[in-house]
Amino acid sequence: MDTNSLTAGKKLRLSCNVLKLIACILMFIDHFGYGVFHNYMIAHAMDILPDEYKTLNTVYEICRGIGRLAFPIFCFFIVEGFLRTHNIGKYIARLAVFAVLSEIPFDLGLYGVPFRWEHQNVILTFLIALIMLCVIKYLENNIWGVSSFLVKFTCICAVIAFADAAYLLNTDYSWKCMLLAAVLYFARNTGPFRYLAGAVATCWEKYGPISFLLLYFYDPEVRPKHKYAFYLFYPLHLMLIYLVARLII
């Protein structure tokens, strides 16, 4: 943990790096549960004894439950990145590049095939969410001569449109990511209420709201480091899961 993660005499403070590292570990557990345990049970359904199947399914459900905490953390930092970046064009380009690079590892790691059009990786979802936030900010800053209500209504229509786009593209978390990103953006100046709003926006996920207990301790004063490492971790850990699955299954 960074030395800046703890502040003497105050509440626990967690840097962006620490929270992302926690999210990476949780995501690995989640994807390992699906890519290895789930796929093993599917491949050997006729050969596994009932007690063994029950044990494997319990481990699988635990992995998936733990992993549900990762997505809200990553989504939170997509919004934070949007609010803090000095070059939105580079941010969009970076996500676009890694969305493309991650698609084959995503399909291999979770489904064992190089191309599966029915489900796209989460970095593509984050890319769509980032573009959505750019549109919302543009609408907020460039719609003149209309009431505040109409501006907000237009922004909500934009969220719905991007949620539909993510859903039609079958991206990971699809419309749910658009909802959470929009809530976190609109609540950006509400202090601790922002974390409560984020928790409410993830109530569709059984354990998702717990993520905001961790995010409550986020220290925005500590600058993020090694940001490319977290992007690289996504395709690399999926390829590792694929290789492990090939050995076991």
C-alpha cells in the first residue's frame, strides 16, 4: 500500500492505485471462476459426481460473488478519469486501443474461442460510457436559452441512447454501466452522497453496493501511477485463464 494511503489521525485513505489493484484481484477471481470452474463443469457435466459438482458449483458461486465488487470500482475511476483528464482525446484513444486488443483474450478466457459476437469485453463498455460523458458535458455547456429541466431531460435521453447502444452491442455490463457512470457523474459534487448514489445504482448486483464501502475511503489527492499497467492486466489475465483452462479442461 502507498505510504500516502494512510493519513495519521484521520480515516483510512486509499489511493487510486490501491483501489484499482484490489479491483484487479477481484476481477481475476471472478473471471477465473467462470473461465475455469464454470467451463470445467460444462465440459465434464456427465462425468462429475453429484457431490463433486456441488463443491465445484459452490466455489464457482463464491468466485463470482467476490468478483462482483470489481466492476463498480473500475466504473468509478472511468468517471474520475473523465473529470480529471487533461486530454480527453488521448483517454478515448487509449480505451479504444485496449478495447480492440482485449476482445480476443476476453473471448478465449471466458468462452475458449477466439471470436464470440454475443458478448463484448468491458473496456468497450467503458469506452461507450466515456463518450457518453463527453456528450452529456457538451449538452450541459452548450444548450443555451432553454430551461434547466430541458437540459437535464436532454442529458437523460443521451444516457438512454448510449445504454441502448451498449445493450445492442452486447457489451459486458452494457446499460448497467451507462446508468452507474451517469449517476456518478451527476452526483460528482455531492460529497459522501455520491457513494450512496453509486451503491443504489448497483443494487441490481447482489454484492455490488459493497464496493462503495471501499470507494468511500478513496483519496483523490494521490495522483494515479502506472495507469497502463491496469489496462494491460485486463487482456493478460484473460490469456492466463485461457491457458490454465486448456491445461485442466
